[in-house]
Amino acid sequence: MIERVVSFIVDISVRLRWASILLGLALTAGSIFYVANNFAITTDTSQLISSDLDWRQRERQFDAAFPQHTDTIDIVIDGKTPELTEAAAASLAAALSESKPDPFQIVRRRDGGPFFEKNGLLYLSLPELKETTEGLIKAQPVLGTLAADPTLNGLAKALSFVPLGVKDDRAKWSDFDKPLGALAIAIDDIMAGRETAFPWGQLLTGGSPNPSELRRFLEVKPVLDYSDLQPGADATALIRETAKRLGLTPENGVRVRLTGSVPMADEEFGTVAEGAAINTAVTIAAVLFILWLALRSGRIIFAVLVSLFSGLAMTGALGLYLVGALNLISVAFAVLFVGIGVDFGIQFSVRYRHERFNKHGLRDALIAAGKNAGKPLALAAAATTAGFYAFLPTDYRGVSELGLIAGSGMIIAFLTSITFLPAMLSVLNPPGEPHDVGYQSLAPVDRFMARHRHGILALTAIGVVAGLPLLTKLEFDFNPINLRSDKVESVSTFNDLMRDPLTAPNTIEILAPNLTDAKALAAKLDKLPEVGHTVTLASFVPDHQDEKLAIIRDAADLLGPTIEPDEIAATPTDAETQTTLRDTAKAFEDVSKLPGAPPLATHMAATLRKLAEAPVDARAKVEKALLDGLKLRLAQIRSALKAEPVTLENLPPEIIADWITADGRARVEIGPKGDGNDNANLRRFASAVLAVAPEATGVPILIQESAKTVVRSFIQAGLLALVSITIILFVALRRISDVLLTLVPLLLAGVVTLELCVLLKLPLNFANIIALPVLLGVGVAFKIYYVLAWREGETSLLASPLTRAVMFSAMTTAVAFGSLFFSSHPGTSSMGELLALSLVTTLAAAVLFQPILMGPPRNAAKHENEKALQTEP
């Protein structure tokens, strides 16, 4: 039945060859036009899973409650000193806020601004606050001198208190060892023209800066251009240009990096596109070479390529019509179409060459090829389509859309192979075939495998079974970040933040009906051993405020007149500065001669004397490099000593908006205890929180639920594909034994592929797992070809033209899949790697294992008689 229908279609296409070709070209042109005007791709990996799932709806509900934190650019500013970092953050925030015409909806400081500058001391613990204020009080003479004269002259006067205090036994060298050493080195470097930085906290309070003091964050919500494949490209370019214009560069001691959902999505698309043109050109060249080896005719190759390109264009147009926008997984449909769709063209063309050798006439050979290849091609197309369509009902949207497009593409590839391709061959009229296209040299291998069939089957079974324990060690990488290239700035910055528990985004979020409920829930969650901390809006009201404010007021009473003098000294002349530098250098020289004086005293004396004798512009350079940071530090101290009581009512509106919605719902943030990057720890953390608050969302929950959804989807799709393919095979083959002969090698290839993944340390992930449905598609096609040839009585399968078609089809598919392996995008590369591996196992199962499993064909005698008749003169 199928053979007659296909041969009839081929006959009509050949008879009406010009009409068939024009129709095919018209559909191709229309498809190209549609693709060019409707192409869209989304790089948002969160959209790879259905938004209808309960945990996805919780995520969307939370994002809708706090939209200011979605589609953002996170600016990470690292400086060599706290002063440089703070100044950079303030200047960049101001410049971006003033950008016109309003490219940003929101520009805000995440960890600074007037509120925290004024009340930051209240958020320290009591011991930390006491230590900080005591350090400031100790530095009172230095602070007072510098506040009254914030110049190089004032700095030299302030430094003179050090040798004076040591000489009078009111200070020890150990109190100044680190800050004075750093200051001397900084001055030496500036005069030598080297990059340097000096943290003023070391000199004023004696403490080294905390890592958190050297990093600041800005959060920017840009206006996105969704008509662009990289919607945030203009915004990120403006941020980079602004930072460069402000001199916020590594050469000036500041590094500005961008991360967040917007730059990560934009740079991921750039990574996917990187090298795509070269990879495509190399792939096309390799495919052409393989097609030449398989078909040995430029005209046949041209017909196959035109048919393939036509089918690809139509599949692309249909895919965009069906899904609207491609995703990072469904975009692979093009490679799958080339890899699998070309199989149909090669199978038909090799069969045509075989029939042309036997029948000689062009039209008769094409019709005979349609008749003899029709059933295998139709079954292969149906089974492959069923394998891809099995993903349609799953919640893994990325692969579901890929299945829809690729499955539809298999139907298109089949139809073009029996219509457009034979019409093209009829017009091109390739020359006749002087030799058959099989591999007669492999006939001895066929006979050897037939003689030792049982032994080979036994060894294969033992090898596969012995490898089954490996499946218990099969890994699934649930982290979507690992699908992105860590060579791009957004991802490398994100990974950097992940290494710091204070900045890692592995927190869980909950929306409570109100702040009272949020506080009660936070108190309950704090008792869980898996929880490290909880935060609500109430957390921004510091504890022990009365005690802390008393300590701050005492420090302010002591330091206030010192750091806020009634008048600032007149700007000294350069001569006055030189004199002060020489006097201070002399003071250090004098104490350096005392017993127990460290080398630092001599070093400081030499540095100050050298600075005094240097040209005037050298002193001006040192003053600017050092004193700008001092002025900022003094301003921060003045502001911090004016702290006032903090209540829920006087918190800044932007902080309230981060934790309370307009309708009164309150946010609870929960952080994990232990390693926030350890997947097992996060799994325990997420499970513990969900047991208390099933409405929770956040990165740990999203990762765990995503993993469950993907695994469930593949189990569901695998079973559905297996059932549907079995039904198709049974309807066509009518024998349960023949169905099993088709499926057993397919399952064997799947098991071996997973065993090799363990041996090669190749974990499954959200992207490369699509190799499994592809294995079903390619594998069942190859196996159907062999089962049908075996049913027709073919006794020497390896030597037959079928093996030539399968081998070269597999090579073409391998090249198409292998091109993905060389992608700069890790997810795409891992996809290509596993696709190539699954293809190798599938090919081995089809070419080597399946003939042995099937054994001698039932109609061997009939086939040999037909073969003899065909070879008679």
C-alpha cells in the first residue's frame, strides 16, 4: 500500500516535473520571506519550562509583586580602596540618572546612599560599633588636623603626631606599622608614576578594609528594545561608555562589570552567534564532501542540497508560525533537520543509483526507487516524527517546541524527498550508473558475523549488562548557569558573586499577607537547622538602638568640634608645604635613631624628604591622589556620627518598596546555612523551607523544581515515544517479533550511550538531553531500513546499497551534529558532544548489532532469485 502510494507520488512529480519544481521554489521563497520578517529568538532560560506549573506561577507572582527587580542590569563596582569604590558608585549612579533621553526606568544604589551613610553604624553589632568609635576617637588628633587643613600640608602635620607620640611613650610603632608602610609605598608609587591606592581607614582607625567595603552595587532597570535580538545592548553600551568617560577603569583603580538577567541574556545570544558563520561554512563544506563520496554525481548532490534547503526553509517558517519565537533549544531544529532530513535524500538517491544500475532508464529508476524506498522512508519519517512529537504534552517547553518544529520538519523532509527531489533529478538527468553502489568487499564480514552470531550476541549482552551499574553514577547538571559561557563578563561576574555567601543569589523568597505574618514566619524559619538567616522589612530597624545611639552621640560629642572645625585653614603655599614635609621628615629621622625603632621610621623620613625636594607638580599629583579619598572619608564620618533612630515609618521609600507591596503583602528572604553553592545543601534547604512554606519561590527552589520537571518530562516523553513508535511499527510490520527486532537495538544504543556518558564524565543537562529523543529519531530510522531489507530477504546487509546509504547518512548527520560541539556556547557544545556520541552508538547498533540479532532472513531464497534475474544479461 505505502509502496504504491509513494511510487505514484514520485511518478506524478516526474511527469509534472517543472510544475513540481516551480511549486517547491515558490514555497521556498515564501518561507524565506516569512522567516526574514518574523525571525525571533529568546535567550531567557527561565522560559524553557512551562509557566503553567505551580512553582512557575509562584515565581511569576513574586516577580509581579516586585517588578523593579526583573529585567535588570546589576553593576558591580570594585575599587582598590573603599574611598575609590564609594566615589565611583556615587558618580556613576548620578551620571546614569541624568542620562537623556531616559534610557533607564530605575537607577539605584543597592548598598549605599544618604540613608546608609547616616545610619550605617546602627547596623553594626555592639562590639563592632564600640571598636569602630574607639578607633575614631584614637585618631582624633589626625582627624582634627586633616579636617582643618585637608591638604598635603595638613597630612604632613598629621603624620608628625606619630613620631611625637612614640617619643613621649604615648604610642607604639606597632599601632602604625601597616598604615604608615602603606602610605609610604603609595607616595613612592605616585612619584614614580605607578598605579596605586591608599585606604584611609588604615591610617584613621588602624583597620584594613573589609572585602565588602571594596565592592559596591548599582541596580539599573533599562528600557528594553524588544525588536532587537539583544534588547539591552544599547543600555549596556551606554553604561560602559559612561564608566569610561568618568575614568572608572582598572588603570584608575576601579573595575566596573555588568551582570544580571539583561546582559546575561544578551551575551548568551552573542555567544550562540559567535563563530556561527565559520562553523556553518565548514559544516557545509564537509557535508558536500560526504555527499560526493556517497553519490558521486554533482547533479544528484545539487538536487539533494536544493531539496534539503527547501525543506529547511519551509520548516523554519512553519516553526516560527507555530511557536512565535525560537528558544536556545528549539533553535537547534536547523541542525537536526540537516542531520536527519538529509538521510531521506541520501536514502532515496542511493536507492535511485542502485535502480539506475539495474534498470538504466531515468524515469523507471526514479519510480522504482520510490516504490522500494517508499515504505522505509515513510516508516522512518512517521517514527521519527512520533519520537519528536512525544515531547509536545510535556512541561519542558524548550524541548516541546523543538519536538513540534523538528517533528513537523521530518514530515516536510519526507515529502520533499518524494516530490521535489525526484522532479529535480528528472530535470538534471544524471548519467547512468556503471557500477552497483553496494560494498561487495564487506560480504566476507557478513558471512563471518553470520557464522559467529551467537557468540557475538553473548559478548554484547555481557558487555552491556556489565556496564549497567554505571547508570547509578549518571549525573545531571541542574545548574542552568553552566550552560552559559563563563568567558563573557556577565557570567564570570555572576560566578564571582556566587563565591561570596553575602552576594550569592541562592536565597528563597516568600510573599506573606502582611508584615506581621512575615515576621512570624521568619521567626519560625529561623529555627530550621538548614536556614542561615531571614530578612524582612523589620530587619532594617536596627536592634539595641538606644545603646548604639548613646555610643554614637558620645563619639560625636568628642569628635564633633574636631572634624567640623569652625573654619578651614587657608590653602597653604607650596613653600609652606615643603617646610612642613621637611619638619615631619626630621621628626621621623630623630625617632629612627631611638632603640627599637623599626625600618619604617627611616623609610617614612626618606619618602617625605624626597617628596619635599620633588618638583611642585609631583606634590600636586600626590595631594590629588591621596586627599580626594580623605575628603570623602571625612564626609562619611561626619554623616555617620549624626545617626538618628530608625523606625519602619522613616525608612526610605525605595527600601519599603523592596519589601512591602502596594497592597500590603510582605516579602521574606531566607538564606541557606552552609555552602550556598552546594547542590545537595541547597536541595535540603529548599525542601526544609517548602515543608514550612509551600508558597516559597527563589533560585534554590527553581533549580530543584526545574530538574524534577525535566526528568519527569523525559520519562513521560520517552514512554510516549516508545509506545507510539511501537504502534506505528506494529501497524506496518504486523509481527511482534519484527517490532522487537527494531526496538531492541534502539534501546541497547540508549543504554550504551548513557553508560559512555558516565565513563567520559559527560553529565546530562537541560540542553544536551535532547540527544535522547534525537537518538530515538535517527536510531529508529536506521533500524527500520535494515528490518525491511531483512524482511525482503536481503542476506548480505553490510554489502548492500543500504549500508552505503546508512553510513554516509550517519556521516552527514555526524558532521551536522559535530558542528554544535565547536560552538562557543557551553550548552550548545555539550548538545553537539552528546548528539555525536549517541549517533555513534546508534550507528553501531544498526549496522553491526541488528543484522546479527535478526539472523538469516525468512525470504532469503526469494531474494537471491530476484538478484540473479537482475544480474542476467
